Amino acid sequence: MLDNSDGNSAVLFQLEGVTKTYGAVTALNDLSLSVPFGPIGLLGPNGSGKTTMIRTLLGLIPVDAGSGQILGMDFRHQQLDIRRAVGFAPEDECLFPRVEGVGFVAYAGELVGMTYKDAMARAHEVLDYVGLGEARYRMVETYSTGMKQRLKLASAIVHDPKLLILDEPTNGMDPAGREEILQLARDLAHNKGMSLLFSSHLLPDVEAVCDHIVVLGGGKLLTQGDLQQLKQVHNRCFEVRLKLDGNGFSQRLSALGCTVESHDDLLLVQIPEGKSPQMLWQTALEEKQQIRYLRPQRSTLEEVFLKAVEQT
């Protein structure tokens, strides 16, 4: 058993030197990481080890080497305890045909130790929460793709877990259904206080929900950290929004050696090496413009991700 008396109570989960192979394929390669509580984004290209890491944390597969804990529990020895404390909505469809939605969710509650009465009562509550109250007595095979995703989410939170793991929760969904899932994930993480491990290849989805990210590649940790801190400030690139039309402002900056890109009412301005952002204020004054918004441009999550993946 891992000893958590050394202050690891603030750690959502951690892995130490974990290696997992499938024949000649190394899915996890001496992986070590530690992440805090909160909404965590799990990123990586196909074959990076994301799904294997999730299965390892849940104790669903044995590992070749290494150790670790999730919510203070050793994934090698406390598998049942972990599954009672964690909710998991897998990417694959896992619904039983000829079962009503409320029955499916209640059964998920019984699997983690809830009584039938408590599980059924809770199933009705979470189906209302995810917007499936009117469909609770329909057979699950009649649900649309978006409804099935919300049903999986309901079954994963029926026991009010401390951690919810979502594996590609918006995969194959239309924009409206995708936004519904993201709103639910945001509410669970930021209003209900539930920690999330949100695994997705859709970077905007991760950015919309998560505060901390983990990027895997080749079974190794490429980068991790607070999302806003990883999105570094570009010292010579600025986002500018003006009160009036900015054609004259843009033309004058271009003549001074700046690179200017227009995105609707937002200007992206790169000033020349050695120049101060004071030139933006001076140009606005000369053009009789009012700058309403000015801040250094930050890296996008896509740039952070691509930079990390280049290391593989």
C-alpha cells in the first residue's frame, strides 16, 4: 500500500515509473506524473497511452512495473474501492439493449454498492440533471448519439463520485449535443466541485472545461501544468481592439514595420524587435483612435500541444 501521510492529500492521482506493454508495443513507458484536484485535460495523439493510463488508474489492467495511487488508493490493490469512488464514462458504447434509461443508470449505481431503492431514486435525479427526464422510460437503443452520451454521463455520476473520468465524451456529436456535454462537464467541475479527467482529441473542448492539462506521447509524459501558465505570453505580439474602424491605424503600424492581422474587430499586432508597445499608444494618438483593449497575445492550446508533441 502507498503511504499518503507525506502530504499527498492534495494529489488527485499519481503514477511512479509505470510501464505497460502489449507484446512488442509499449503503451506506457516508465510514466511518472502527479496531478492536483480539479478538471484535468488528458491530451495526446493516437497511440500515446491515454486509454491505457485511464485503465491503469481504474485498476482494470495489470502493469509490468511501477506504482501509483488515485484519490489516495493504490490502483494495484484497491481496485474495488477506486471504482466506488470514481465515475467512468468510456468512449465505447456500453449500453444494454431492451433496458429503460432509468434502469440502466440505477444498475450502474447498484454495481458500486448502492441499494436498489437508493440507486433508483438517484437515477431519477441524475437523469433530470443531464436533461433526459422525459426519456427515462424509453429503451436505450432508441436514444440518439447525444442522448446516449448523456446517459453514460448520468450512469457515471449516479453514485456522486469524487472523480469523473470522461473518455472522448463529445466524439461523433453534433455541435448542439457537444455543447450540452461541455456545459454539464463545466458545471460538475466548477459548480459542483467534482474533479474531472477529461480525455479528448478536441482541443477546444479541453480548453473549455479544464484548468490543468497532461500531454502524453509514446507512453511518456511530454508536458503538464496549469493551462494558463502553459499558454505563454508572446512579448512582441498584442491583441488590440479599437473604438472606431482601424484601417488607418493598421496601415500606419504596417509602415512602421509591424505585422498586423485583422480578425473581425480584433487586431493581432506583432511589433518589430527592439520596439516598445508604447508605439501602439502613440500610433493610436496620431490616428485619433481610442484603444479599448490591449493585452499581450498568449499561445493557444494547439500551440502548447504541438510544441509538446514535437518532442517525440
